Amino acid sequence: MKYIEPTARELGNDRILSVADVCNLMGFCPTVAAQFMKESGYCLAIHRRLFILESSLIKYLHDLEVA
């Protein structure tokens, strides 16, 4: 697992990941990372910026793996 830049913010025990954080984690370009976040159904849009909770991203990846 790659190191996440300090731009990730914490919400309780969970981190809020931006498009840039998902790019670093998954190795996607920003366009693909944003599309991936939207397809997950767990994406949060705040002031036209996209965010996803780290636990939601992991759950979505697990759901993809099982399917």
C-alpha cells in the first residue's frame, strides 16, 4: 500500500480521501480516479470537489473483488 499524502483528512477513525489521494493509492490519473469514485456510489461532492471515505473505498474494492 502506498503512502498517502498528508492532504487526507480524518473523520473519527476514517480518512476522507480526495481525488488526488485516490490517484496516489490506486495509480490512476485524476480523470479515471474521479470516475471510479463516482461509480462506487459512495462519493461525496462538496463544493464541486469529490471525496470518498477510506472505509467506503475499501468496501467498494472488496465488493468488486467478490463479484
